[in-house]
Amino acid sequence: MLTIQEKLKSFPRLHNSLLPTPVHKLDYLSDEYGVNVYCKRDDLTGFGFGGNKTRKLDFLLPEAISLGCDTLIAIGANQSNFCRAAATYGVAGGMEVHLILGGKEPENPTGNLRLDHILGVACHHFDSTDWESWEREAEKLEKELTSQGKKVYRMPVGGSTSRGALGYVDAFSEIMVDQSRLGIQFDAIIHASSSAGIQAGLVVGQAVSDWRGNIIGVSVAKPQAIQEKDVLVLAQATATEIDARVDQSNIIAEDSYLGPGYAIRTPGCEEAVALFAQRLGIFLDYVYTGKAAAALTDYLRKGRFDNGANVLFIHTGGNIELFE
């Protein structure tokens, strides 16, 4: 059986922008609950303020370049981590960048939007929270730019395509190396799941490596049934890219910590953000990692993990939201 790296070697990627991320043992949680809790710091991926989106863009941008594109379109909310990362990659790659941003244009840009302005990219604001309406606006813009002679590479919300998800197939290989370095086997991996790219990539990585643990995607945007379907569809498409097959039973979307909806704070999320900051010195955000950490801490309190189990929490970034 081919390894993950052997399956990925034919796909161009940006080797100079992404560093292997450290794994820290979270001693406070481990000691408190008798479970060995580790944190993979994908907030420290080393390019454009880091975060999980850099892994996707390490595969997406080379595809855009290989297609001869000179213009990028990325889609997200005003404080989109993906748009900020895409803007950074595009500008660094000498491309024209347009961002379709859901939400009113603020008088004073903060957080990710402030960084978008520093990068000098074109920001197109639309006062809507509907992801499908953002996609429609991006399609209109693509047609307009194409009519001007631009060669456009348009990416969906979160960059969650089968090519982008390869970034987390690659990350799964890195996690297997982390296991060897630490001399342990992870029993579970838990992370925030939204546009499905991270979880789909991890599920495909699991299929290739035959790892037997559980991948728990904590849904921060959609109900369980919808999220699991989205992950399955994207995982199957991603698996096709590298001649692999995924097992639907390995897809777990936990929606108990979603609360009223996407980007709406919950008490558990706020508690988890404070706990990680004050006890662990790790800053989370309230949209993604805070809700995933709320699930992690609640699982620990309820004894959902076996005593002595090894659990990996992936910090997927997004903490620039704290400066919104």
C-alpha cells in the first residue's frame, strides 16, 4: 500500500510557506481528567498569520498557477480567515485578489479585514449571511473579470475543494509522524468542522494510513446530518484524487456545541476560550476553536474518553477574531 506522501507526490505544493506545526501536551487538562490531551498548533503554520487555511492554499495556489491564472477570488464573511490567508498567498504570488465578503462594510476595519486592507486586495461587501448568495456574487464577479481578459481562479467558501482538502490529507501524515516522535498512538482527534475541508482531508488520511482512532469534527456551522453529508461528499471526491476509498462510518460530526448557529457565541465556548487562555496560555477564537474546545472539555468532564487515552486537539487558528 502506498503511503500518504507517495500518493501526494504528483501534486504541486508550496513547500516554502508551511512549517510542520508543534504538538504540546496540555498538562492542566491531562492532570485534571486522567486523559493525555495534546494540542497540534495549526495556528502556527508559519505564513500569513497561520491557521488551517494555509494547508489548503499550499495545494490550491499551485493549481491556480499551473492553470495560468492571474486573479484569485475567495469567499467568506467579513472576518474570514480563509479570505485573509488567500489574500496573503495571492499577493505574495503576484496575483490580483478579489474577496467576496458577507456583511456590511464597516467604517473601521478590524481583525482579518484590517489585514486584507493592508494587503491591498479588492474587498467586495454584500450585506448577507447566506453562503449561497456569496457564491452567486462570486460567479458574477468571475464573469466580469473574465470579460476584462483576466484568467480567474475562483475558490468556494473555506477553499473546501478536493484539491484544497489534500492539505489535511498531508496533515494527517504529519500527525502520524507526531505519534512516532512522541512514542504514542492517538485514540481520538478532535477539531472544529465548518466547510468540511479539514475533516474530509483527515478522513481520507485515515483511510490511506489505516489508523484506527476516531476523528471527531465539532460542527460550528451546520446540524449533524448536513455536516456529515458535506464531509462525506468532499471526502469521496478527495479520495478519488489519490485513488483511495473512505468509510462513511468514520465520519463523526458533533453538533451539540453549535448553539444558535454559526459565529454565535455559547456559554461553553466562552468558558473554553477563557480556560485555554488562563490555564494553558493558548488563545482560541469564539467562532471555531472555542466551540471545538467546549466539546473537548465537556467530553473530558463526562468521561467520554477512556482513562489514559491519548487525545489530539487540533488548534485550527482563527484567533485574529479576538481583535475584531
